[in-house]
Amino acid sequence: MKIHVDVECTPEEARTFLGLPDVQPMQQAMMAMVEERMKSALTAMDPETMLKTWLPAGIQGMEQMQKMFWNQFSAANPSPSKEKK
């Protein structure tokens, strides 16, 4: 025997029926705090400072990787002038 029950309700009604807590007010308060912190952090930094903060590590990492590749290539394939000596 199969029983099929359709229940139409909103998510809020389902949470109340199942006894789950309503976390919407807490979530809204937390999001407001996160938004305020992000706004204060962004207004404290001008675009030039942000770029200097975000990019140096990435650029230095790319330069280091490029140097490593060139060193590996030159070690694996010495130039013809070096082989004759």
C-alpha cells in the first residue's frame, strides 16, 4: 500500500511545523554587519593601494615561475656555443 500526501506550504510554514528555529532575523543582522565591514574596508583603501596589496604576490610568483622555467630549459638544452667549448 502506498500513501501519497501533497502539502502546500511556504518554507516559513514548514519550518514552524517541523519546529525549526527562525534564523532569518539573525541572518539579516549578520549580513548587515558583513556589508558594513566590507564598506568600511573598501572606503579605507584607494584603488592604487588595493592593487598593490592584491597583485605583488601574484606578480612575483609569476616572475619566479618564469625564471624557474628558463633555468630548467637552459639546463636541459645547453646552447650550441657552450657544447663546442
